Amino acid sequence: MRRLCQVTLVVKDYDEAIDWFRRCLQFELTKDVALGAGKRWVVVSPGGDGAEIVLAKAADDQQQEAIGRQTGGRVGFFLQTDDFDRDYDAFRKAGVTFLERPRTEPYGKVVQFADLYENKWDLIEITPAS
């Protein structure tokens, strides 16, 4: 068996990113280990059995330039939910910036939002096949 277990998100600051993911998206902090020289192994998760996000602090100019543009302006992250309305309302109340109004597509209910660095995400509830 193989599965995608983690993806990296380059961030400006570990603590501000941890705070945003916990406060706004209700993610869990699953790892925060000091590695020396100011580096940390920081992992957040929405819970469940999906992929986790490694929050990696930018270490040089090239990485700084990639913050918020890691996918060239496309949606790069998809957060699946079993209750779209619950999570949309909670995220909105927590101050998440939505880039559009929720919409219904053939595959389910979806809305695009931006994280604290303006990376684009979709919040999506998949409609079961009929």
C-alpha cells in the first residue's frame, strides 16, 4: 500500500502559521520538534487519515519568494469535509478569506479560500455517486 502522507508548505514564520492553521482551520499540531539552528519539524493535520502539512520556514531568498505562490496561483490544496456548511461557517467566523461564494458542482459543494500567505485552497464536500 502507498499513500501521500505529507506535503510541505513554505511559511514566513512557524508560530504564525501554526496559530493560523489551528485557529482558522481547526487543524491539530501533531509535531513541533526543535532541530537546531532555528529549524523545527512542524506538522499540522486536519485530523483523520489524510495527508499532513509540514510547515517549513523559508531559509533563503528563493524560498521567501515562493511563499504564497507555491502553485503558481492555482488551487494547490483541497480540504475535504463531511459537513460543508458547518466548516464554511466556522472558517468564516474565524476570519478565513474566501475568494468566492460557495457553489455546487457535479462532484459536490465547493468554495475557494486563501490561507494566511494567500495560497489558494478548496473546501469541498464530495457528493456521493448516485
